[in-house]
Amino acid sequence: MKKFLIVAALIVLGAGAGNAQSRFGIKAGLNFNSLSDIKVDDIKASMKSKTGFHAGVVYQVKLPLKFALQPELLYISKNSEIGNADLKMHYFQLPVNIQWGVDLVLLRPYLQVSPYIGYAFSNGSDKILKSDSDLEFDKFAYGIGLGAGIEIWKFQVSGRYCWDLGNVATFKEQGIKRTNAKNKGFELSLAYLF
């Protein structure tokens, strides 16, 4: 993962040195996430997704061949409900959006692929699921997102579906690892680019 970040940083710096068009911005939006792969007893049937949010900063660099690179640093709140327990996860996340789009004067529709890494600085449940059960959380997250968007003047509206490739949590019962949980969901965002 370090090699990926170093390559992404070199691309951004190289593009900036070549007088590429670049700009900063701010971004905010909503998350519609759910946990998957929990199949212990009746927990899967009682899982519900809850709305979360994200906000942060972006940096966009236009590249040749209609590509753009847009790394972001986001605060993300992902929420789910398991049984009658609210599961709240708060992340700092670094997606690197690789966009391809067509410039049409003030309009730019685009497709994007977004590999990301994240760190959970706060996560947990307000209730224990069962008296002899527990969720063990992983602090690091990584995954990929696929989406599309449209840029109109300095505004950017985008949607992407994200899959965590690593485990968010491990459900344990009486000290025995039973299953893993992964986060997935849709993000809807609005950005303003300076």
C-alpha cells in the first residue's frame, strides 16, 4: 500500500510540474452503508443500514487523454444497526479517484475508479449483541469504489459504490471466531472546486 501512495504522489507532483491544470476543493455528502458476511444465528436477518455522512478536502489534477487524478482526505461516519445495537464507525479515509471524462465547455461527465485506505479512530457498539458475544474491530480499512459524476463549472456531483476488501469486524462467541464483517455501500457527494 505504501508503494501505491508513493506512485500516486509522484503522479500528482509530476503532473503539477508539467503545468497541468490543478485545483483544490471541499466535499461533503451522505453514505448509505451496510455490513455484509455476518451469518451467525439470526443476526443477518436483523441487520439494517443507516445513513452516515462524509466531509473533507480534495485536490484535482487534469492529466492527458481526458484523465484526472483526484485524491481526497475525508472524515467518514459509517453506521449500521445489528439487532437492537447501533454500530458507529468513524474513519479518516484517503481515496485516490482516477477519473476519465469528456470536457464539454462548462460540463464534464466522468467515470471513476477509487482505491482507498482508511483508519478508524473511533468504532464500536453502544450495546453488547449477546451476553457471551462480542465484535472485535479492525482499525485499518481498504477497498475500492466505482462510480460516475458530472462537473458543472466549479461544482462536482458524484456517486460511487464502495466495497471494503478487508474485514471491519470479527464476531466472536465464547472466544471462538465465527465470521467476519465487511462494509459496503453507496456514497452521494457534492464538491466545490476553487
